[in-house]
Amino acid sequence: MAETIDIQLKKGVLGLCVLALLARNESYSYEIASTLSDAIGMGEGTIYPLMRRMQSDGWVETRLVESSSGPSRKYYRLTQAGHDALAAQATEWRGFARAVDALLDAASSETQEG
């Protein structure tokens, strides 16, 4: 059961993580996937559909950059709508995280008292 919750939590926050990465600087899908794999354990396969959806939502725009080591890379960068989405989602996430932390703190206090 814990694995299911873990995977679902990661999938739920993945878009926010991508927006946060792209707010720092533009990047291409494999680099985004690699960073997220290291940070939160999400695989490459989940990134590509997400990037297409973000592009169709108008949150990111792309440009092709020639690569000396293979095919051209599609770089993604946030649009103003993407920056707005990041700000809104970050606010929601922080409120959610505070609420979860409060529940965990209360449970921890009760466990220590009991």
C-alpha cells in the first residue's frame, strides 16, 4: 500500500516540480527527467506526456537546438502562463504541506504521550 501512495504522490506533484525546474532555466526533456529521477525517483517515461500537455496548455514554449552529439534537442521554457501556474500551484502545495505537517505533528505528539 505504501508504494501506491508514494507513486501517486509523486505523480501528483510532478507537474509542479517541472514548472519549478523550468523557472530556474530552460531545459530539454531528458535533462528534466534525469534531474527528477535523482530528486524524487520519477522515471523518464512520465515526463514526455506531461511536457506535451504543458505545451498544449500554453505553460511552456519550445525551441530546437542543434546538438553535436546527436539529433537536435527540444528545449522547454516557461511562458507567462507557466509562471502564473507555478505561482498558483506553489501556493496550493505549501498550504497542503502545512496541513499534512500539522496532522503528522499531532499524531507524533499523541504517540509520544500514549
